[in-house]
Amino acid sequence: MKNSASNPSTEKACAKQASTEQALQTQAQKILPVLTTLFSSLHYNEIAHQRVSQQSDSGEANYQGLTRGQHPQFGQVMIKWQLSADSNKESADLAYEADVLKSINISISENSLPAIAPPILAYDNVTIQILKPSSQLTILVMPYYPNGSLASQLNSQNHSRLTNIQKHHFIGRSAYLISHLHNAGWLHNDIKPSNILLDGFMPNHADNSSITPDLLLTDFALAEAINDDIAQNSDKNSTGDSAAGTPAYLAPERWQGQGATLQSDIYAFGIMMYETLTGERPFNIDNQSGAPLREWAIQHCQQPVPTLPLEYSGYQGIIDKALAKRVERRYQSMEEIVVDLERL
């Protein structure tokens, strides 16, 4: 049993988080009205700011956000924006994501394949007076998908309504998307349900249980171009943050300091596949953990893959191979998973 006494380090961390959130809220009150005016001048209306976050880059605070709106030409849109205090350069993260999206969509178009990612409706860099006399605002505009993401279908309320046909569709289509992303020359590095968009109709009634929406991959901020070293050498060390990504979906070798590979995307897919079937992730940690990253590392690196409920036993072999702790025992390509799923 855990000691119920208060933990000074936890209390200190909570106080720091509260202070950070308060500072962000104060800055948001300055930033968002200016952005609303700017977006209105660009012919966006029905503007609703949905998320604002902050990161520190070389001592300068940068802000990112998602804003929903309506445009006379594009219809309903989602505006992804990044605000940098440096007016001499575009916001690198969002500019990089836009370049990745362009590359993916060109590759898919050239090979006459169905879309696997949202199209870019507009992209722009604007000098604006907010943080300093002049700051740089980068804007990436994509369609708004009213059905949200796969994550919304896997919450406790909606998951119980999903049929096995729908679950298999979500799994198979996600595998297809990731396979074609790899063939287009990119690793995603943050595969998870919230990065799978539902494009199309999602039924709410049992009578339409066999009707399922199409899916799209989104959020390519952590994507990496595949080269021979990445694709063929799973022991290659990462030159950046080896633990970049979402801890709940991060492969064992990433926790051990190794770089991203096809197999790390496959592992994340395996976590998502288990979650789609059961409504729960195969590995979890105590939300009150004082060292959450260490706890996640232990779960991924040491805990065995759970056994699926009997009704999903046909998927167990795929789950076991997708979530193999050792890279060489894992699937070597998403195409192999697509074939095994089709056999089911």
C-alpha cells in the first residue's frame, strides 16, 4: 500500500505546473485576440481557438495552437499556428511539418494512391506585433474533420458501441496508412489513436454497424525521412532526443537510446491495435508516479504482452509479433502486418 502522506517533491511539481499554466493563460489572453483579428482579415470567420501550448527555444518562448474556423473557399478548416519571437525566421517545427506533408502528398499523388494525410489548403508566414515589436507567425491550414480522431472512438463511452467489423476496419486501415507512409519514404514516430483522423461518416446506430469512415494520418512534427541506415540498421543511435514521442506508444529500443526505425512505428501500431480491440492499452502506469518516464520505460522494456480476450484470440499472433521486445523478432515491415490482417 502506498503511503498516503503528502510528497514534498510532488507538491512542488504541482505548484510549478500550476504557475506555468497561469503564465500561459495570461499570455494567451494577449495573443488570441490579435490572432482572431488577423484570421478575420484573411477571410476566416466563426473562429474558435481550441488549444494553446508553449515551448522554450533557446530561451525564447514560442507558442503553438489549433484554431477552428470557416473559410468561403475551403469550408470548415483547422488552422495550426506557431508564434515565434524571432521575426527573422519562420517557426521551424511547423515549417518542417508542412514540408513533410507536401512530400507525402506528392508521393501519394504520383503513385495514384488514395490520400493518407490531410491536404494543405494554405500555408503562410506573417510578421505580427504580439510578443515583441515584431514576431513571426507560421500558419498551416488543413480541412476540419468533424468526426475527430480514432481516440474519440476508443473512450469508455464509445468503445462499447463499436462492432468487431468496425474495430477490424480501424486496425486494417491504420496499417494500410502506415505502410504507404513508409513506402513514401517517411517514419511517423508518433503513431497513436489521436493522430488517426476519421474522414467521413461515423454511424451512431447499430443498423449501420458495417459502415465505417475512411482514415487519415496527421501530426507529422516528429516524422523522419527513411534512409538506408534508418531502415536497415536498428542499432543506429538517434542524433536527437531518443525518447521523442508519446511514452505510452514508445518502443523498448527508443527507451534504450536507439534511433527511430520502421520497427518503432510498428511497435506503436501494435499498442494502438491492442487498444482498438480492448479499449485499454496493454501497458499503463500510475498517474501519480513521481517518475513517469522511468515507469513507462519499465513497462515497455520488461512487461510481457498481455493475452487478448478470447473473442480476439485470432489477433494474438499479430499483437505478439508487433510488440516483440527485440527488434529482430518484430515484424520487419507494415506490409507483413497488412497481409496477416487480410488473412483474418
